[in-house]
Amino acid sequence: MIALLTTYLVLAYVLIPGVLFRTFAGFFVRLRLFQLTKTQEATIGCLVAFLPLLLANWTVWKCPFAKQHPFTYAYGTVGDYKRDYELGFGLVVAEDPARLLDPDREPKTVYERAVSTIWRRQLRFLSWYYAFIILEAVLFGSLANQYGNWWGRNLIYDWLARKILLPKISEWQLLLTDFAFPKTPKREVQADVLCDGILYRGTVGDYFLDTAGSLSGMLLKNTERFRRKDYEFACDRAGGGTVDHDEFWRKIPGSNFYIPAEKISNLNVRFPQLDEDFQAFINQLLSEIDAPSGTTATFDAPDASVTQTTDSANGVKSDSDRIDSAESAD
């Protein structure tokens, strides 16, 4: 019984709070650690549980609504609390707990009544405790998500970000998203990726981490491959003249291009601004000139380009559902 009680206390008050915190905070930002050891789980659980534990304890004792919800029971006095927990502890250390609990007996034994009351108290307390854990996680995630907007504007927030928020966030969140920039103006995250001597560039669509929090791969959209040999040949022919390297990027068919992390030998990330007013103007212009269905505008500020992608039903092959990888691209 003692081992069972210890397991319950560790699970309910330490491990579950840690899992809840990481889960709900993960809706806003990617945390640094994913698969944790039991020691790390316990440490994080203790750190995130301290304040919610105090708040839950104050709430169930002082808040009139929380005294009765959820799992209503006869509240009783402090003496009743002490007596119930003394009986519960006596049941835990008893050599034969089953003898003290007789479910067929009426009226119920004092031990059964104590266990029933303690169980309801625990369910009520844990309900508020977990609610405050979730609230803490949402607050943490919301504050972290405003880093780009609030950094450098408030000394208190700067201290929280430097000491509490950023150390818990994955470094890839800062590198491969616009996390560190204000929400407006809107920015794209573009990457130049060197893989096995081949240079690719595109918009970062997503990235993937392994159980240790290291990069396992990234997904690029609107990907292009640099034709290095053609560029070198053009430079030789130019005889020292200027050669526009933008002409040697080749569009890779498909909307998604996956690059495994082990293939990446160099990575450069850029954060160009998107001119949303100009984008809206181009889209309106396309609609006014009756552009073919599927025509879209893509932007790489300050330049813009218009591409047409129609589906196979209109007689043009569509690659929108195709996923390529760096291992198969030529």
C-alpha cells in the first residue's frame, strides 16, 4: 500500500503536471526537450507545479465556488480533515487493509467513509491543480509567442524572456520561423541549403525534430536548384564579365521538397518582408484580367513573380500533390 500511495503522489502531483505543461505550451512554441528521462520529467514537474499548487490550495480553501465544485461533499472542519487523513494513513500502513474495508457492511466503516471523503477531496483539488497548470502553460506559450513584438520594449519582459522563456524553447524555433521578428510586417522564412554539393533554395514550410530535440529534416516549398556547372561555364564564356546568377536557378516540380538533416552540410536562413498591400494589389489585378484558374502570385520582396498551375482536368499536368526529396532530385 505504501508503494501504491507513493506512485500515486509522484504520478498525480509531479509527472502529469509536467506532461500537461509541455503539451499545452507546445501549441504555441516548440520546447527544447521532447523525450525526457524520469529525472528530467520529475524536475520539470516540480518546477512547473510550485505556483499552481499554491494557487489550487488557496482556491479550494478560500473560494466559495471551488469549495463545492467539482465533486461536492460535506466540507467539514479542520478536525474532520485531520481525522480522515489519520484513518487513511492507518489504512495504508495496516498489515491487512482488506479487513478494515468491508464493502458489504452497513453502515460503512469509519475507514471506508474516510477513504471516500479523501478521494473526493483529491479529485476536487487535482481538478483545480491541473486547471492552473494548463493556465500556466498557456500563459508561458502566449508570452513566448510575443517575443518578436515585445522584446526590447519592456525591461520586465526582457528579463523573463532571457531567464525563463528562451532557455525552454528549441533553438530551431528561433532559426526556422519568424519567431524573433514582429508579427507585422509579415515575413517569409527562406533557406539556402547545401546538400552533397548541390545548392537548393526555397521557403521553409516545416521542420522536424528527433526525440533529443535535434533537427531531423526540413520541408521546403517553391524549391529551386542552382545549376552550378552551367553557371561556371557561363562565367568562363563571359571572360571576367558579369553573369546574373539568378538565371541559373531551376524550379523543382512539386509543392513539397523534403531534405534529411544528415544531407545538410550548410544552411543559410533569410527573413524577407512581404509587402501585403502589394500582394493584395497583384491578386486583385489577376482577378480583373480574368487570369486562368489556378494562376497565383508568389512574392520574394522586393521582387514578385506570377506562376500558373492548373490541374490535369484542364489539360495541364499538376505537381501540387507530389513530394520530392533531396535524395532523388538531380
